Amino acid sequence: MTAHLPSPPGGIALLDGTTFDAGFRPDALYYINTVNSRVFVDCVTLATAPTLASKVYRGSSALNSGSGVLTGGTNPNQLEVALDNSNTAGISATSVMTAPTATKGVELRIPFADLGLAADFSGALAISACIERTDGSLSNQWLPALQPRSSDLGVAANLNNTSGQQFTTLVVGVVGDVDADGIVGGGDLATLLAAWGHTSAEFGFLASDLNHDDRVDAIDLGILLGNWS
């Protein structure tokens, strides 16, 4: 349901007809492409037929800069996208043994609000990523990966015809569950209090910094107590 979407970029319309694995029905598509020294990002809301998809240009960042801050678009939730395509290492045509040498790539910071979710969302999120070629063909480069020695999937591919599962599910826990035991309780409180006053310069602060302001303080304590099981 993307054939009607205007350029730029032209590649989004070419994705029309793509069928994902059973059990994966994405609500949003983040389309990232580069022109010269800029990284351009569009967000597509994927509706259910007969409703057509819609597109919003989120902005651009500098290629290979390490910064994902987007400018020039409509980006109310401060989505960040960074891309460094200077990597020449990684797997070869015959071996995957050197995969850890690939240290460049793409990184996204997607706020829950950008997905229409509450700030304290907990639950499962399903995601997939791939590279589209300039002619609209879906390549053999996917996360999760295709089977070894897989060919490109082509235009308007049906992922149900491809071996394996081309999406993964991430479980987002309850905010305040510092020790990741599925509940917010005394163990979490003890961990947070042990890290009280710690900042990003100190080891062990991150799990207890619930509002991500680089400090463990009363705000974090309030969040934890507000989600007490």
C-alpha cells in the first residue's frame, strides 16, 4: 500500500506488494537513504487495506558524522538516525568469521511517542530491517539474517517463501524493574538506593537512571514507586 507515495525518495513506492512473514504486521516503516553527504529519513505509517499508507519526512543528518540529530523535517518526538557507511570490513563472500570486524553501520533512537506508545510502555515490539537496492529489489542483507548464500529477494518479495523468520521480537519490561525479574519491588528499590546520586561518570548508574537524565535521584525513585507491583 505504498505505490501512491510521492518521491523523494522513490524507493518507498517500489516496496508496494511486499509481504512479510506470517505473524509480522508492521505499523511503521523508517526509510533511510543517502544523497551525497546527507542521511534522509522518512516515516511511513503502514495502514490496513483499503486505507493507504502515509508518509512524513523526519529530516536529515550528516553522513558518517556519528550524530543522529535530524534537521529540516517534521520531527516532534526527536527521532535520531545516524549512518556510517564507510565500513570495508566484515564478512566476505566465503566466510562469516570476520563479522566482528565490521564496526560501522546504522543506529536509530526511536522514542515510544513516535510509535504512538505511552512513555511507560511495556510489552513486545516486533522489528525487521533490510537493504533495498536502487531498482526496488530487496537485497539478501536482513536483520535477522537470511540463510547463508541466499540470493537477493527481488521486487515485492514474499517473505513467507524465504527460509527462516525475518523479524525479531523485543520485550520491553516495566519501567522500574531494575533487576529484570518481571516485577517492581524491594530488590529494585535496593538497587536504586545503592546507586543514589550516581551519574553517568560512575559504574552501575545506568539501570537505575529511569528517566535517562544521567543521574540517579528522586525523580527515578518516584518513577519506581509509581510502578510498584
